[in-house]
Amino acid sequence: VDLGVDVPADKFVEAVKANENVKIVACSALLTTTMAALKKTVETLRESGLKGFKIMVGGAPVTAEFAASIGADAYTPDAGSAAVKAKELATA
């Protein structure tokens, strides 16, 4: 489910609720100024009480250290590695 760009954190929660069997929520930040929104999205998903899925983050300004600091389950630097990691997480 592609939620688009400039998606509020609550919309991710709504999408998880509306779609059964969600295994992965993937988010990307393309500018350093959007990294705060990425952090808010991870926090909102964690605080929602929803379970059974992993959160992946990536994007140009994102690092593994940042991903860990905001509580994401996985970080990938590009789309190719994101596909591999998503498959790995979904089958774990």
C-alpha cells in the first residue's frame, strides 16, 4: 500500500489497521528536514499498540545509527537492499 508523500504519522497507523497481515511498514526521508517526521512516525506506530509488523527506514539522509536511535527495526541505504531486507523481515 503506497501512502504517498508528506504522510502524517497517524495515516500510517490507519493503514496498518485497515490492512490485515501487515508485516512491514517502510518509510523514507529524502531531506534532513523530513527526518523529524520519520522519528514521529516510528514513535506513533510504536505507541499505537499495534503488533505483528516491523518498521524499516531509509532515504538519502538516513543512517543506520539514526534508524536505531528512533527505534526502527531495520535500515537500508537503497531500494535494492530494502527489497532484500523486507523479504528477510517478512519471513522471520
